[in-house]
Amino acid sequence: MAGRMQRYFGSWVQMRMVFATLLAIVPVVCAQGATTAMPDNPLLQPSTLPYQMPPFDRIRVSDYAPAFQAGMREQLREVAAIAHDPRPADFQNTIVALERSGQLLHRVSFIFDERNSNSSTPEMEAIDTEFAPRRSAHQDAIYLDHALWLRVDALYTKRASLKLDPESAQVLSRWHARFVRAGARLGAADQARLRELNAKIATLTTQFGQNVLKATAAGAVAVDKLADLDGLSPAQVSAAAEAARARGLKGQWLIALENTTQQSVLGQLTNRALRERIYRASVQRCLGGDADNRPVLTDIVRVRAERAALLGYPSHAAYMIEDESAETPAAARDLLTQVVPAAVRRARAEAAEQQKLIDAQAAARGTASFTLQPWDWSFYSEQVRKARYDFDAAQVAPYFELNQVVRDGVFYAAHELYGLTFKERKDLPVYRPDVRVFEVFDADGKGLALFIADYFARDGKQGGAWMNAYVEQSRLLGLQAVVSNNLNIPKPAAGQPVLLSFDEVTALFHEFGHALHGMLSDVEYPSLSGTETPPDFVEYPSQYNEMWAREPRVVAHYAHHYQTGEPMPPALLARVLAAQQFDAGYATTEYLAAALLDLSWYELRAAQVPAPAEVPAFETTALKVAGVDYALVPPRYHSAYFHHIFDDDYSAGYYAYFWSEVFARDTGAWLHAHGGLTRANGDYLRKTVLSRGRTAEPLQLFRNFYGRGPQIGPLLEYRGLTGD
């Protein structure tokens, strides 16, 4: 996932309020208590470190609030000067000036949002809660400023006569679209209501995310007996002991929850009762207590639906998807439903095979059998996979040591394709000792970017995996990228190796695909840079990059035993790669269920939104209507902890992973047809897609590379669903 703070239009959506009114919302920073923080506040000036990397060792939590206030005031002055410039509007004094505006605010926002995601504290949460509506109001003050809108609209109206280069024409079109979609054409009363709705959405989504973080931490399962952890590797047991110690739980082990419904440890634990405890802890998150997200999410859906109607759209889904590659909710739903029958049919066949195994084992023991349940799936699926491919996760993990995978896999593939090299910078400050920084050099030896790797799970860190930018590339501003990858790999005790599952290996390649999208960006305007693309396109480079995790030449380069250095035996490697299509029915169905659930929520009109107590019933009905109501395969996320769609940029956009995977698998097929892992292929993809940001519309960028539109066949083949 690309955890982007979209620079001009996205996380908080829309904008306005007159300048004088906004000053009341953004108090002057020299108020008592802020003055002392201002002179030595490192956020107020561009960093003097290489690539303007944030000076993490100097930033204090108390610096963020005054920096936000100063940044908003500064941008409002800049925007007021643009809006009331006595000269006629031209491209330079309006569009380029807007692109240059707000650099302080963007810097503070990029740093705060990423740090709040990977190192949240009560103090950071309080700042987030306070400033979410202020930031929304600030954007309203820009996009709903009538004088500014008239200048942008005038330029757009005469765009043909401006003789702009293609990238400049695109940035003008994007600014105009943002203003229109933000409500610039609404009357004064409707704009006032829009500001209220935007502020409410900002507050609610912040509350939702904080509830998920709290409930996920609180839902961690404590284990009193070491015997109950039978099936876990020594490294995993060590990590569980370390997690318990970090919370002051002496003589216990702690199984922290992952952000998804299913939990990876369920594939290993032999204790069925413990598996059920962990599963139920996962699915019951945010369904009660002080972190109950049901009233929060129904309010989010209702308010977003009301805003969409105010802007002239039948639903929030229609509003959001109009600006993405799919263009309509119907197109997004159609792609998903095409695959539902094959995915569910395969999942049922997989379940039947597991049930046979359960029955056979019970008969061999002379005990009563039982019916397969969701918390059993991973455990018996792993046994079926082991029997079919003759290996288990513990057998291959020693070949997937973290440093080897990064250096000899992720970085190696990037070098072979794009000529990139990586040098660790231990002289640059980091916010935790286990965070690493690499300077990235282009094929000509010139410095290209900084890459920050934050791989380990900890309390206060958002679940899952994501990429974010601290600095976005822009020729206009003279900036090169500083990007980060975040994962949640359990950290073993000191001195123990970090051994990965193949899923974690794939996640490393996936997130580095996002990082490449940011680092290889070569555009003029910051609002078109890197990952500033729609969700249903931003996942394309990351999903494409996954293919190298299983490419035999790349795997052979990184899959070496961490103790002996011996390469993974070819027969074992072949089985590992062949097994990647195993359980394709489950993996595809759980994703489709979540994506279709997302669309079902956001296709509602405001009057159709159910009461909080009816959220489970709504889910059940939505899944049944979509044909993915299979109890053994729950949605990848239930609504109450569906962070992507209620506190991120993926509302009505979770389908994006599948939509963009079509692009990704077509790209993989093209690359294999043209020689695979070569500099020529990498340079061509870089030139046509990875360096272009949103300098053209996404489908056009893909066609520039592929020569025609996308086709679904390679995706079905990659997932092993072609036989269905």
C-alpha cells in the first residue's frame, strides 16, 4: 500500500473559507506557549541534511502544532497573493505559483503523517485529532476561494491557445478538475455545508484509525504456557516473549494482531483452542467498548454520501471512481464479479480437501472428527500444501533472511533493471536504532534518492505494510525523493536472525515497487510526482514488482541459507515457486469479499445507511448479494477495522488492488516475452511509466508502455485460476 499524503487533493478531500475566517481557525503561532518552540523548531526550515531528509534527532512532538499553524498561515498568504494578483491570470502566475505554494505545510504534513503511522503516541494522536478538521478547513479555504477559482477556470477555458507542453497541460487540467470536484461551482450556502461535511469527515476518519490502533493493540493474545505455542519456530517464540516483555508481561508470550482478519500464526499453531482465541480476537476488534467503530463508520458513510449528493453525484463511490482509471463503480464491480465464480468454486474445493484431511487424521487417531472452521483454514491448508509440495514454512525460512532478501533480492533486481546501486548511510539520524537509511545512486553514479527501511512491528505502529514519502521529487522545486517502506515483521530477540515467510518476502518486493515509483519519478510539478496517482493505478508498480520475488534468477540470487551460505536446493526452490498458486481460491475470495464490501458501503445514499447495530447484518447481505458469502473465507477486513476505506485514501477504492494487478500481470507477461530481467526492459518501463507520475492519465501511460489496453488473462494465469 502507498500511504500517501496526497499533496493537493486526497486524504482530506476539498477546500474553502475566506482568508479572514480561516485566520480564526488557524491561530497565530506567537500565542503564549508557542513562541519558545518557534526559534529552534527544525520543521520551519528545509532540512540541511542530504536530500532534505528530516532531522529526526531534532524533531520534538511539541514542534508539530506550531509548524502546522505556521505552514497554514504561510500558504494562505501565498494563495491570497495569487488569487488577488492584479495581473491577468497566466500559467506562471497562477498554476506554477500554486505548485510552489505551501512547501512548509507539505513538509510538516509528510513528516507528521508518516511518523504518526509508524510511531503513534497519545500526544501524536491528540495533535492528529486537533488538526484533522483544521487541515480540512485549510484545504477548503484554497479550493473554494472564488477569486482563485476564476483565475484557474479562465486559464482552463483558453487552454488550447496557451500552447503548453504536455506535462504543463496536464497539471492545468488536474488543477481545474480538483477545483470542480472540490465544489468551486457550488453556491455560498452549499459551500458552507460542504465545509462542515469535510471537517466532520476529517474528525471521524481520524477517530476510526485511532480506534483500530487501540483495539488491535488491546486485542493481542497473551499465552501463559510455552506448550501452547507448539508449532511456532524458535524465532517466533522469541519474538512473542519479547513482545510480552515490552508490555511488562512477565513469564508470558504475546501474539500481536495483524491488521487483516486472518492471522499468519494460525497456519502453525497446533493448539486449536488458541487458534480460535486469536481468530476471534481479530474479528471482534472495534465492535464494542471505547473503541467501537460501528457508529463511527456509519457516520463516515452517511456524511460522505451527503457530500457526494451535494456535489451532484449519486454516491460517494461514483464521486471517487470518476477521477480514477475505472471511471465508474459499475466498471470496478464488473471486474471483480467476473472473477467471483471461479474464486469461490476454487475455495470450496480447497475446503473440501482440508476436510478430508481432518477426517482422515481423526480416523487414524480413533477420535471424533470436526467441521473445518475459519481459524482452522491456515493450519490445514499448510498441511495440504506441505504434502503436495513436500516442504513447510520452517524448512524454507532459513533461506529467507531479511538482510539477504533486501540486499541480494530487492536491491539486486532494481540494479539489474534500472542500474541502481545502494549505499547504507549510518551517518544520517534515524528515529529508532533498527531503522536503516540507504542512499540510492543512478546508473551514471549520480545520487538519486534516499530510501528509509522500517521493517519491524512495535506498539504504536499501524498494521500492515506501506510506502510513504517524506520528500517528493520535483524539478520545479529542485527536490529529489526521500521515501520509506514500512512492514510489521516480528522482531526476534537480540542476536537472533530475522527469517521471513515467502509472503513477507513478497511484501518487501511489493512495497519497494511503490518506493521505486517515488524514487524514479522525473517530473516538473510536485502535484504530478511519483505516487500522486489514483489508487487503482498506484498499486500497479508495486504489484508488478512482486513478480521478481518469484523470478528464478532473482530467487537464486537471494535464497541462501543464512548459516551455511548454501543456495536453496533447486528442487525445493521449484516447489516453493510452484506453491505460490496454492490456496488461490482463498486468497482471491477474501480479497474480493473486502473489495465488494467496500463498494457496497459507498454505493449507498445517505438515507440508506444502516444503524450502527445493523453493521454485521449489512455485511452479511452485501456479501450474499455479491456471491462471496462463504463463511470459511471471511473478508480480508471486516468493516469495523477496514482501515483502508475508513481512514485512508482507498474509500470506494479497495478494488484498486485488483484493477491495477491487471496492469501488473500484463506488464509481467510483456517483460517475459521481451527477455525478462534486463536493463533494456527496465529502462523502457521506467521511461514510459515509473518516471512519469501522473503527467498523463493512467490508462494512457499504460498504453504507452504496453501498446494497447489491459487484458485480464495474465492475471488469472498468475493467480492459478485459469482452469476455472
